[in-house]
Amino acid sequence: MGPITDTLALAGRDFATQVVTILGGLSLLTLLLHLVERRVSRRLSHRFGWRSVLVTGWLGVPLHELSHLVVCWIFRHRIVAYRLFDPDPRTCTLGYVQHAYGRRSPLQIVGNFFIGVSPLLAGSLALLVGLAVLLPGTSPPLTTEPAPAQITAQLLQVGAMAQATLTRMFSVQHLVSWQLWVFLLLALCVGAHMSPSQPDLSGGLPGLLLLLCSMFGLNVLNRSLGLWAPELWARVVAGVLSPLLAVLCVALVLQTAFWLAVEVTVRLTTPRRAVRLGYEG
């Protein structure tokens, strides 16, 4: 293998490690949240009607759409139209943000990715703030320490942070306080609408591809000139993201509990004849 081939191979290895380190846990939690959210929405709307999703949507949807709006402004996208909360039974939409961007602007193209995932980040930040205000001392600690090098160790670290957060949340002291129940309402509403929708993800795909290509190019440059430690910066970014990922884990646990409660409620309120005929969904 020649020098160029060796450089490309090393850059490719660095690139793959960075993608897994930074995006691995985030992608997994996003997928799980999306699946749980979709299942809950379907069960509620099928049994109690389309407007049943408004129980959580009155708060979660405006935050979801506002995050899109803010990031559109950051990346200088042109806002065509928006509704932070506008339930429409004909289209089954709860709100929307329509935006336009320059097809020749790399910054605005990359912005599509961050616009797409902005509800996830905004929801995590909202829950972190909620924990800090309502339940001081329970939120995962912010850190700039590098995350472990292995993705398995990173996930275990995030899981431990989430478990510690849940343990502190549901202590005897907090169980008898109104603050915990207000936070659970906040987490229920925000968590039910924080995962990116299918249009969010598909719209952000070109930006993600351009971002990944840029990362690979920087790795080639780094392997050619030896400018920085290949894995360290990715581990630092992953470490900074760890509290957000821990909060996403907490949101996933709470949404899963809500899902189970919905399943029980649907089965208890579905007429027995409909259950026998398979109408419960």
C-alpha cells in the first residue's frame, strides 16, 4: 500500500470511530424514542380519537416547532410559514415550520441536519432545565471529561448516569413533593414530541451527508499533516453530550412507562367484543 492509500485508510478508520463515538448513542436513543412515541400516538388516536394526542401536544409540539424555528434562524434559512401549534385533523399535523435555503450554500445545507434534530436537543435541554429548577441535585452533572474510547463503555456510562438521575428523582423526599409531579408532566409532554419526525429526518439527510463528507476530508487532512489527536476531540464531544444522552434515557424510561399505562388503559376501556374481533389495534 502506498502513502496515499495508507493515509486514506487511517482517515477512514478515524472517521468511523468518530461517527460511532458521537452519533452512536444519540442515534440509538432517537430510534427508540421514535418507536415508542409512534406506538403511543397510534394507540391513543385509535382508541380515543385523533385529538387525544393533544393531552401532551399542547406543550410538546410548540417546543418541537420552536426549536426548528430557532435553528432555521441560526443557519439563515428563510422562514416561509410556521405554526407552533395548529392541530389539523384533515392532515393530522399539529404544527409546522416551512423554510427555504440556498442550494449552493454549504452552511445552509448542513443546517438542514441541525434543523431536523433540533427537537431532540431542545427537548433534552428543557428536561435538564426542568430537573435543575424543580429537582435540584438530580440532573446529570455537566462535564468536559472525554468519554470512554469504546462505544459499549460510553453507553454503560450514560446508562449509569440515567439510573442515578432516576434514583434521585424518585427518592422518598421527592415522592411527596409537588415538584416531582410537575416535572413528570413536563417530561411526559416534552418527551412525547421530542423525537424528529420522518420529514425532519429526510429533510436533514443532505446536510448530514455533507457534514460527514467534511469530517472525512478533515481526517484526511489531519492524517496528512498530523494536526491533532484523531480520537480525542470526538471523545470530548461525546463526554459533553453525555448528560443530554442521560436525560434522553430518562425520557425513554418515562415514555415507556406511559406507553405501558396507555396499553393497559386501552385494553380496559375496549369493549370485550371488539377485543375478540381484534379491533383494539
